[in-house]
Amino acid sequence: MTQLSTASLATAVHDATTQARSAIGALAPESYAAPSSLPGWSNAHLLAHLDGVTRALARQLAYAARGERIGFYDGGVDGRNERIELGALQQPAALATRVGEGLDLLDEAITDIPDGGWDAATSFRGDGTVTDCVKAAWREVLIHATDLETTVGLADWPAEFSAHLFDFLSLRVPADVRLLLQPTGRQPLTLGEGATGYVVTGMEFDLAAWLAGREPSGPVRATASADGVDLPGLLPWPSGLAPAR
């Protein structure tokens, strides 16, 4: 995958936060309590999570700029989950305002990354860098903006974002599986080195969505030995596996 420059990556995240604000603004108040596309979460839970993770990432960047490290979430995973449950109880207008403030903090923290600061150490996933945090911000913001199912769709995912997800989510391919992804109109790429091979075809953003555990907007089909088969199962998100970037 062609690596984005730090300037291009920063611009991509700023674009994603703009899309997220549009998606949140288009969410009707009565839809906050409705089930989201994520199992067990309402749209309000999804937004409370987005608020928490954007603030956590902004904090990582701010501390890294001072040469310091701090835990990702106060109280760890339990603290994160408690704040999501409490945040989801807010009135829609108050929650939307708070999420917007979190997005602002993230934008400011990325803009303030000092020259030469992109390799600075953070506590993200144990030993991540500032660059890892900014890539995580890109994923969290754009994917969850899409999850709201308002103004942002899979077709709005830039090719660079799909390519990033192919790289990041390659850890979801089981050890015994090899995937030949064939995006429509794009060069194929292989994920995994297992003995059981599948060819998976579809639009680039739909293949990325499938790898991300989201419902593709169009057909995604798998074949093995030239026969149509069910799509192979995937492992958990990398955060559910051994720490890796």
C-alpha cells in the first residue's frame, strides 16, 4: 500500500471529521434512541463512544507533544464502557454538541503535532506512535460516521481509506486462509498466507466494509476452486487480538 504523507493523513482525518459533523447533524432527535447498526448499541451509544475515543486520541497526541505518555482511557476498558452508558443518556442536542467538541479537540490536536513529532511514543495499543493514533482517528471517525446511516455512505470512502483498511485489517484473516481480493476496476491484492484460498470480489469500498464487519452496499462474493462459496469467517478486530499496529 502506498503510504500517505503525514500532511495527507492529517487532511484525510480533517475531511472525516467534517463528514462526521454532517452525519451527526442529519440524525433526527428521535433516532438517537433507535438501534444502531452495531449490535447492542443505540445511535446514542455509538455517538457516546465516538465522543470518548476522539477525546482519548486527542489526549494521546497532546501528551506525546510534551514527550509524555498517559493511559488511553481513564479507568481502562471499564471506565470507557461506563462513560458510553452515561453519555448515551444525554439529551440528543447535548450529546451532539459534546461529540462536536470532541471532534474539534481531535482536529486541533492533529494540527498541533510538532515537526518531527509523528514518531513520538504514545500509549495507544501499548506502544503506538502519534502516526498510529492519527490513523486510528481516521478509522474511528469515518467508519462511525458511516454507521449513522445518514449523509455518509461507503461510496464516500476514499480509495486510500480502503487501502488502509486492507492493510490494518489483514490481521482478521485466519492463519489457514488466503484471500485474493479483487476490487472492481482495481488491482487485486492478497491477504493472508494460509492453504485455503478464496477469491473475494466486489467494489473496493464494499470489500473494505466487509473486512471491517460492516454490511456492504453492493454484492461481495467469494469463490474457491472456481465455485461460489460462503464468505469466509474472520477473526476479531486487531484490538481483540495480540497488540499490533
